[in-house]
Amino acid sequence: MDGRIEHGFRARFRALALAAGGADPEGWATGTVGEALARVRNEGTAPSRAFADTWIRELHLARGDWSRRGSGSGPTPPWARFDEAHPPRFLCDPSLGGLARWLRAAGYEAFLAPEVPGYRLPEEALRRGLVLLTTEAEVLDRRIVAAGSLVAVWVPSALTVAEQLHMAFLDLGLALREPRCMACGGTLVPTPKEAVRPRIPPRTALWKDEYFVCAGCEGLFWRGTHWERIEATLRRAVAA
Ligand SMILES: [Zn+2]
């Protein structure tokens, strides 16, 4: 099996145990890893799926324990770091361009930094005040992540984009926001039909009166079947 999946999830299990107030986070992580591996062995489940399912179950339990315990003690877990008024903004590693697009559709700012070498991405995210989304499990061992100054969300590259989005949303306790442009992340500004009429395909103009222009790239949007499909996928991806 891909050792990086186990490594990444072990760090996630340890973080959950800490948040839940467990006495022995390392031992607990080892037990949980063993459980997921048994599922891979006995049921033939794909490792990334078996680990993700186990993590989702444990996350819900840890969140319950954490809220019962009160938020006064221990480090603030990722899901309690952000709220509606202070949403996270993301820096995605180069393999997560697809996830960046879906995060924008979900209403979050998500950036790529192709000019920054991979090993510099954690410092870049910290400098810009962004949450790092990465498929590199080794990032979790970096001092700035372990010390809590940088929030880094690791997702396995073997999962689908919808599954990655689901993990990131659960991890940070996020909800859907007003959609942004999937291409550039710009806000979508309601715009009178007459102002954009020359750009509307004639058949669309017959049945749609509401239009939006991206403040970043000036792309034209309307709630057609494409938009509805995206929203349906997002709702499925963020459902607990
Ligand atoms: Zn745009």
C-alpha cells in the first residue's frame, strides 16, 4: 500500500485524538490506522477510501467530544478556527487545480502558485495568511504545521475531487457560500440583461433574465443547467 496515505491519515488521527482530549494520541492513531488497514485487507476496500471513511467517522466523534469538553483547553482544532465572517482562503498545490476550481464554486478564494517551488509552498501560504491544501503528507511534519502557525489540510491524491472537497469541508467545518467564478475566483456581480445582451447566446436570452459578470475575468454567467449541475455536486460533496 502507498505509505503516504497511511502517513497522512496517521497525522490526521493524532490531531483528532488531541482535539478530543485523548490521553494517548499516538496509541489511538495506531489503533485507528490498524482498523482502516483491516478493512483494506478483509473487505478489499481501496486504502484511500477505507482511511477516509474511518477518518470521517472519527472526526464526528472527536467534534462531539471537543464540544462537550468546552473549547477552553488545548489547541484550537481546524474546524473551530474559521467562521462565516472570517472564511479561510486557500493555497492549493499544483496537483489540486481541480479542487481549487470547486472551492471557488463553493464560494471560497483558492489560489495556485505555479511560480513557487513545491517545498516553499508552506512558507508561501503562511506569508499570505492562506490555508495550505496539499497531497504531500510530509508537509504535516513541517514545524510550522505541527506548531499550529500554518493550517495545512492534507487530502489523498487517490480520492476524487468531490471526496477531497468533502474532506476539506469537514476538516475546517465549512458551509457553502455565494459561488465565485470557477476560473479565477472573482465575485459574480448581478448585471442587467440589457448591459450584456450581445454576449448572451440567443436561445438563453429567451428564457433567462438574471445574469452575473465575474469581477475578475469578466466571464458571463447565468443559472443554467451547467450551473445547476455544479450546485447539485457541491451539495452532495458537503453533506455530512
Ligand atoms: Zn472570473
